[in-house]
Amino acid sequence: MSGVHWIKVLALAMALQVGTATALVPGVRERIAKNDFAAAETLTRDYRRARGATPEFIEAVSWLARGAFAQKRYDQAERYAAETYQMCLDALKTRPVDAEPHLPIALGAAIEVRAQLLAERNRRSEAVALLRRELSTWRATSIRTRIQKNLNLLSLVGTAAPELESREWLGPKPPNLSALKGKVVLMFFWAHWCPDCKIEGPVLARLRQEYGSRGLVLLAPTQRYGYVAEGRDAPPDQEKAYIETVRRRYYAPLLDVPAPVSEENFKAYGASTTPTLVLLDRNGIVRLYNPGTMPYPALAAQIEAAL
């Protein structure tokens, strides 16, 4: 199954979990949010005694790793990440990564936390090397984009931007990045289902209005996900038409911004988080790589510096 389809599968799975009081992953996440790691560990331990090391259990442990890292409990995070990683490898001896949604999430998280720990301990080159090895191993799976995101966070800024694939697009035909040398380019990776992307839209429209005359160019890469409104499966042509409908409804001030349609662009730029914002200077060098939204003042400051 294509990696993009797991966004839909995971969304449905999470919806089912939220409605089930005994669901493991939501329960663990809730306890972590309350900083009650003891309760989260007890929940996972009790689950394992009852049901074994299922993919859901492995994902729950990966949330312990993420939660511990976020709270700077680095020894705990290292232990949880190592445990998750090994359990994933053991489980994957008998099934492919993308046979169900929990293992890809768990494996991606384990790799992410291991790299983050190395970087936090001033071992950045080791973190980059680890991510490159894992990217080579899992390139053909759904976690490629997530690994690339973490690699980009450590190594993309200051390097030449990868060229965009532009065999398909909405709006005007996208120019090659090489043809935009001399301009400052802001790329806005967005998804038709993404509420945060819609929040960022007015920010981008304001930025273009204020900085377009000084050389700012916007590009808005997007991709197909295999479905349209309400999670209904859709063939490529139908989904492309739906993306255009979303574009016209929510991004009217940006309709003349070229929007390449390509899953490969999202993989190359590690856009597993939407929106992802990438700013290039006049020489095509990446000056900002930001998975997630950015408020106007912060993004305007980055553009001012690049201009």
C-alpha cells in the first residue's frame, strides 16, 4: 500500500481509538501529557501482560520515548527508543512495515528520537549519519518522508535546494528553481485535508503582497493522498479536481501561485508535517526549513533577511 494511504488509515484508526476508553495509545498519550509517566508505564505493562507485544503496544512505547525526550528525560528516552526499535525489527521479521499503521509510526518515532538524542548531546554528525543509514534502509516504505524531515532539520539549511518535480500542477506552470535564481523563493507544502495549512494561507497572501515587488516568489507544492472529503477513496483525476476545489475555496488570493502536484516533492523535502515552509535565498540556498505553521512576524523577519 502506498505511504500516502496510511494518512487516511491512521486517521480512521485514531478516531476509533478515541472512542474506546480502553484504547492503549490514546491512554498513554493522555498520561504523558499530564506528566504521569508511571501511570503510562503501568498502562503499557498491563496491556503487554494481557495481549503481548502487539503493534499497538510497540507504538505506545514509542510515545513514551517521544514524551521523555520532550521533557528532557534523555536516559529514559534512549531506553524507550531502543526498546521500540528492537521490537519493531523483531516484528518486521514476519511482516512488511506497511502491513498496518502502528509499526510505521513506532519505527519512525524510534529513529527520530535516537537522532534527536545524538544531536542534543552535540553529536550532530552521528545523528546525520544515522538518519542517512535509516533512510537508505527504509526508502521504499511510508516512513521515508519522516526520516527525510529529520535529516533536513539537521542538514538542509545552508545547502542548495533540491529541484522540484513539476510534471503535474495546478495554476500556472511552475518554473524550475534554477530559473528563479536572483529571487527569494518561499515554498509552502500543503495538503487538501490540512487545517493548519488553511490558517497559514492568509499569512502567505500578506507576505506576497508586501514583498512580491522586492523579489519574493511563492510556490505551493501539494500531493495526492488517495481520498477526498470525508475520507472517501478517489482516483487520481477526481482527487486532483478536489484539490483544485479546495484551492479555490481556501486559497483564493494565491490562485496564481504555481502548485506542483507530486508525492516525490514531499519525500525529497521531508514534508511529513503540513504545512512545511522552505525559504531559499537569491542563490537557491535553503535559509529556513520549518515543519509546521509560522506566524507573520517570524516569517517576515526571515524573508527580510533573505532579501
